[in-house]
Amino acid sequence: MGILEALFPFLVFSFFISLCIASYRLVRGPTAPDRVIAGDVMVNVTIVLLVLLSFHHHEAMLLDIAILIALLGFIGTLAISKFLEGRDIGD
């Protein structure tokens, strides 16, 4: 049993708690930028969870899904940021 297998339940639990805290901030954020950052944190924690699950279950497909989520999260953050600034997507 390696260190990753030993710490896996603790890591999943701690990242799940992080997701819960970020989702609270996403719903209750006082400003729109706070909500954007909370959504970005949720995307990043989801990516970390997928990478951990990929290593734990020896499943490479989860890494591909993590890369796809990272790409979509980045594009979504850019689009929302431009919208909040009042600029068009092409600007």
C-alpha cells in the first residue's frame, strides 16, 4: 500500500469539503467576481479529484476528462470576465 492509497480517503474528503465551501461562495458571493472565482475554484478542485481518481483506479480516461474540464473552465472564465467588463467576446 503506497502513500497515495493510504491518504486517498482523506484527500477525497478534504477536496469534497473544499467543493462545499466554494459552492457556498458561488451561491452567496457578495459580488459577481467572487462568484466567478468560486466557480473557478470548483473547476480546479474537480480537476484535482479526477486526477486523484485516475491514479487510484489506474484509468487514463479520467485524465482526458480532466483536461477537457480544464479547457472548458478556462474558456468559461474568460467569457464571464469579458461579460462582466462589458466587452464583446471578440474584443
